[in-house]
Amino acid sequence: MRILAIETATEACSVALFEGSALIGARHEILGRGHAERLVPMVAELPDKGRSSEIRVSLGPGSFTGVRIGLATARALGIAWGAKVRGYPTLGLVAAMAQANTSSAVTVCMNGGHGEWFVQTFAASGVPATGVVSARPEAAAASELAPVLAGSRAEELAQLCAMQAGPVRLPDASHALSMPDEMLSDTLAPLYGRAPDAKLPGS
């Protein structure tokens, strides 16, 4: 079975194609912006233009726009190819990448919004040990952290806690099969990681 993985929740945009468990093609670019323009061409650059029987796409949390672009593309390709589309959490992918080099639990710290960071700890098995929280840096530093730190804000968090950050910073779709299967979801809804800024009148 071929699986296409799509990751667009951060400034990194990446796609990867697997034949069974073997990686047969991948693209990874640090774009900042421009995911909408590059994502489909990156998929087209893969073997057989990325055609697969299953698509796995990032649900976030992360960039609102990036997550929506990834989901829209995955849904469109799923319809065109008759492929099953499943979602996964971006922080889970970062944790899986970090745990390729350690048997320890990992705390992932990623850039959030409004000066906050997304923070979540994963057990050594790769499954979440805590829920995702969106916290100010001081609050994140005061929380209980795993021995290994990963993510785009891991270095800053490590400095606040007098710890050392691991080398993994941004998610890469080529590691998508490293996550436990229980991390996958058939519900294709973005994971925002924080409450919406806008509220209904009277709420």
C-alpha cells in the first residue's frame, strides 16, 4: 500500500511517499509562507505524482492557514484518487522524530500565537502523556517537562529551564510512519491548540 504524508502546519512544508514502510520519495522546504503555491507541485514531484491509496495530513496545531491548505489538498487528492484520508497531530510527529534517537519521554514546544507556545509531553511509547496547552514562556518553563525537549521553541524553553534542547526543530513528513497508529484520526478537523480569539456576543 502506498501512503502519502503531507505536513504544512509550520514554516516547513513537506511531503513524503511510502511503499509499505519504505520511503520512496520526499520533499522538504522551509517556506515561511507560500504553502498554497508549493504544496501541489511538491506532491507532483514525487514518484507517480504522489498517487497513493492513503493520505495522512497534519491537523496542527500550528499555522491556521498552513493547516487548512494541507487539509484542503489532502481532501481533494483523496477524492481524485479514491484514497482514504487520515489526520495526525503535528506535535506528535515532532515527538516521533525526537524519539528516533532516544528512549525517553519528550516535551514538544512549538511556536503558538500571541506570544504563547504550544507545549505537550509524549511518553516514551510516542503517545501523549499530557494534552496540548498554549502557554506563555514563563508558564511553559514552570510546567513539568520531559528530559528531552524538541520543537521550534525548544531552545528558548531550554534556556529558561537550564536544560539542553535536542536537535529536532520542525516537522518532516518523511518521518510520518514513525508515529504510533493510535495517533491517527479519521476526523479531519484542525487542532487549534488554543481557544479562538473571537467570541460570540454574550459568550
